[in-house]
Amino acid sequence: MPPLMVGFDLDMTLVDSRPGIAAAYRALTARTGVPVDAELAVSRLGPPLRTEIAHWFPPERIEEAVTIYRDLYPAYAITPTVPMPGAQAAIDGVHALGGRVMVVTSKIGRLAKLHLDHLGLAVDELAGDLFAEQKATALREHGATLYVGDHVADMAAAQAAGIPGVGVATGPCSTDELSAAGAHLVLGDLTGFPAALDRIIRLALEG
């Protein structure tokens, strides 16, 4: 069996960043004067930042808004963010089997690392600024065995990488949506991950 490497998405998979991201969007509104509905924005986390920013800012101001948001992010978004239920146990479960853990996220790497460090979530590899099929490049590069995420785009990433996708219904996508997007298994949340890990590894071997 090749070495076990489990990839995880970040937002709404390993961490509940909604309170922090909402605070960052409110700070962006205060700084720019452009109204952003922070609660609506955090209800659809997953796609790249520019996708969300484009809902609120004219095209010529998108890059400016992205820069300001990312500058504000460390001060507003890190402290309010909490681990998702079962996140630490899921990581520990992989490590207990001698496996490694990587995070592949649409968030840029330096901001993702702030979250992981603040919450003490010890991962072995981190790849940022990737979404949907783009994530497959990092998953293949690091020999990922499977990929765990809350978004249909995460299942697309797993398919593109040729590995099983495991869905967690803790983000904007339902169990049915994750299954329809190709998830080999859908969990209600990560609390069920350690108990299912042997079955999940068998899925990967069969694939």
C-alpha cells in the first residue's frame, strides 16, 4: 500500500471560519464604503475570494478589494475562527495510522497557515489558492490517497486527481449534492471520520 496521505479542505471542513470571515467583510465595507452582506457571503464559502468580491465590487475595483481584504484578514478573521467538530480527531486518526495530512484550499497559503497555527491543527503539507480541479495538481503532487471536503468542487478535485472524494455536509452543499458530485462517502461531519477511516482507506485501495 502506498503511504497514506489524506487531503482536507479548510473552510467549513476543518475550520468554521464564518464568524471571522464575516468580521473581515464588515471591516472591508468600513474601509471601502462598498456594502457587502457579510452573512450572505459566508453562507456560500468555497469558491475563490475574487468570485465573492465580484458580487459586490465593480470589475475595476476587484483587485483593490482583494488586496484590502487580505490585509485586514489577519486582524479580524483568525481569532473568531474555531475548529469544526471532529477536526482534531480526524487529523490525529490519520497520524495514528502513520499517515500524513495535507490541506488544499482556495484560501491563499499564508492566511490558511495562520488559521492552522492559531488552532494548533498540525498538518504536514499546505497548498493554497487552488479551487475545484486546480486542487488536483497539489493532490497528485503529494500523492494524496483521498480528499475530504464540504463542497461539490472538492469532489470535482478528487475526481480530477483520480482519488476518492469524501464529503462532509458541514458547508453550503447538502449530502445529496455531494453524492451527486461523485463523493464516495458522505459524513454528517468529521466526528464520524476516525471510525470510518478503515473503510475510507479500503475505498482508496479499491480505486
